Amino acid sequence: MYTNKKNVLELVSLLHAHHIEHIVLCPGSRNVPIVKSIAKSKLFKCYSITDERSAAFFAMGLILETKKPCALCITSGSALLNTAPAISEAFYQKLPLLVISADRQKSFIGQMDGQTINQERIFPDITKKQVSLPEIHDNDSHWLCNRLINEALLALSLDDTGPVHINVPISDPFFKEDVPNLPCVRTIRYTDFEHLHKLMHEHKKIMVIAGQNQRVLKLNGNTDNFVFIKEHLSNIHNVRGIDNIELLLASLSDEQKERIKPTLVISIGGHILSKKLKIFLRSCSFLHINIMPGDEIADVFCSLAYHINATVDKALSFVLGQNATLKANKDYVDNFYALSEKITPPALPFCHIQAIGSVIASLSDDSSLHLSNSSSVRYAQLFGIDRDVSIQGNRGVNGIEGSLSTAIGASCATSSLSYIIIGDLSFFYDMNALFNMHVPRNVRIVLINNAGGEIFAALPGLPLNDESSRYIVAPHQFSAKGWAQSAGLVYLEAHNTEDLTASVAALKEGSERAMLLEVFTDNGQDIELLKQYYTDVKHKFEE
């Protein structure tokens, strides 16, 4: 029987899956579940050495001779510190030394418990990767534990390799052994386009998702043999694809969602905006390949199997180049596109969504559009863009700060009209962007002022009363008029559809000064109209 510590079992199984062959084992008590599980498995060549410092150098010798990674397992406390000299040497020799340390449960760190120090990230300057595993209690902690181990073991295979540290908290009691077998585990691996070609020709229900990309891509190719999902921030406008996935998933029945589940998902580029797409795919079972520059692992759908280090341009060109020879399930692909084309956005009265849609409809090919975070970037996705507009947004961390400053900085490097759609809280947070000396005349700011953080009040399942709304929605009575005029901007305002139409048209005209359009809408009405918008789309879809 094996230990009942699930993080230990996950580790041992993944050590084998990632082809670790040699493990040096040091005596101790806290690492007993790891040592016994490794020894019992008979999957590894094991060596017993008492002194941790010597053991670590011994492992280094194995690496030098075998030209393969080697693992070292030690107990908690000062035992880990004793490995530092060898870790330093391995770091500067770029040797793949894997150090596995057992640890006390996190709640007892710093509480004068025996043989206990803070072991997380203890060697920040002499390791290539350090992870501390969670103890597994549910699906989320299981997914996290698996991902962290995979990330750590993958770091051993990089060209620029070096020592890796996996810290394994083990709570009391830890001597119970009642698990008959090691678990089957998900393994994440690096792969290449040759393997991707093979997988694409094995699967018939393929979904390709283009994430954020910083420049407009003009691509050649068809997408009729796979489902291609492209959000505005992907900056892909000239290839057929689905850009209304959020509305589509909100409109589908459970039975329809079941029919559009893919078997292979290829994600390319940066961040993906659609929350409903993430939730949907996290509920599905499929093979996931992520392609982006670098070696960092991003497992956004909790199903990652492979990572390819490649540029967005190269990845999209390759995938589009496969389309003609794929043996797709045409019913699956055609049905998916047909469902997307059934989405019909309803007419809107004056509100925040109408304002965003009006600005997007007015954009010309040579313009750029920056979208601030929260409501602006999400609601912009409700409207199609079929022109070569450069679309940007600070989606790395998704904070509300700095969107206006980023947009103005970008506008200084182009002569084309540079729009930003921004909410009131985000604008007032970053209003000092207008204080600087570099606000060029091509800037067009569209400020949606509904007197507070409407998107927070619209969160499903969040009950708000007047008191809690004061602190969460942050209602206010401010206007940007005085600040914009004092900064030398042309100021426009809209309180109804007629104002909006005229002002949006004025923004396209030439001007010697930057322009700011402040659109005043009612917060409560905006929330109700947003809900009604989704309801109307769904009703039209079902007709």
C-alpha cells in the first residue's frame, strides 16, 4: 500500500511520467511518505545517503555522468539548507538537479514547531523554478498540485536549465498507507508543430482560439474545417471566425452546448476575455495545446496537455495551412458557425452599451481603439468589427489603473485617430494622464459616465443594498468637463441618442486639439438594459 497523501502520490507518478530515473534518498521522518512511495514503486534507481550536503553533490555526479536530471529527496528544516552548496554549483553549471523537500503543514510555519523553517522559495537566486505544493482536498487543489509539479519538472528539460525545488507540505498524521496503486496523472509536455500536425489530423472536432495579440494580423487561409474563435483583442479581422462567443454561449441550451464540445482545443496568443468560454471549456473533456512565445505554462482551461513555444504569426499561419487537409466533422463545424450567425443583436435605447456600439461602428480602417478594463472591454465584444482597426487593452493584469495613460502614450506614436473607450472610475483614477504635456490632437476619449462601477452592481448573484453599494459600486456625481477643458481638450457631452450620434460624428473630424466625449447614462437603467439585452438576444436566437 501507498501513503494516503495525495500530493505525494501525484508527485511520484509525475516523476516517472517525466522520465526521472535516479533519486537520492536521505533519511528523516517528514519525508517518509515520499521515500516509501518512491521505493515501493520500483520505478526508480534509488541511492541512500545520510548527509544532505554530500547527497546533493552525489546527485550532481549522477547528472554529470548520465546527462539526465536527477532527484534528491530530503526531510524538513535545516536538512534543506544543507543542500545549498550543491544547488549553487548546479546553478552555475546549469545542471538539472531536482530537490524535493518535505515540509510541515503551512499553518505551523513560524509557530515554534520542531524542525520547521519557511521553505517556500528559499533559494530564489540559485534555482530556475521553485514550487510549493498544496495538500489535495478537492478538484481545484488537485489541478493546482498537478500543474505545479508539471511546471517544475518541465523546467528541467529547458536548454537554459538548472536546479529546481519542489516543496511538499505533509500534515499530521502522515504514516497511514491505504492506497493500493499510484494514480494515473495528467502530464504536460513541450511539443512542436510536427506533433501538432499529427494531432490535428487525428481529431475531427477542433476549436482554435486566438487570444490577445498586440498588432493587426492580415492572414491568408480558410477556417471551414475547424471552429475559429477570435476576440477583438486578437486583432484578426480578415479571416472568418466567431467573435460573439460570449453572446452565443449565453443563448445556447445545455443540449446545444453538449453538441459543440470540442475534442481538440488549440489556443494561440495571450489572454482570453470571454468568461463564459472559460467556464464552458472548463466543464469539457478535451486535449488542449497552448501556443505562445516562451516556456511559461498557461493552463487557463484546466486541461493543458502540450505547450509550443512559437510566435502568434507562425502558429496561426501553421494552423490555417492545415485547414484544407483536415478530416473535420463538417456537421460539428458548420453547426457551430450557423449558431453564431443566428445571434442578432437587438436595437438599443440610449445607454452605455449603445454608446460603445456607436463608437465602434464609426471606426475607420486606419484608426486604433484602446479599451479600458471592466465594462468597456467586455461590452465592446458585443459588437462586430470588420475593419482593420488596431485594438489594445491592458489585459495582462486587468486593473483599472493606467488605461488612459497607456492610450495616450500609444497615440503619440501614430498620426491616425486614437480612440479610447473608458468607464468613469477608470478615467477618474487615471485622470492625471491629461496633466502631462503629451496629449496629441489625434486622441479621442469616450468616457462612459454612469456615476459608478456599474459592472460590479451587475455581477450575478451579488445582492447589494444602499449601504454595500456605496462601498462596492462607488457612486459619485463627478464630471470630467472642467478637467478636460482646463487640460485644453475639446469637450463634448451626450445625454441622449441624438447627442451621441452628433458627437460620435464630430470625433471623426479633424481637430487641432484632442477631444473628449462624456456620455452620461443612468447606472440603474444601464444594468436593467444589459440584462434585457441578453434576454432579447436569447429570445431572438430561439425563434
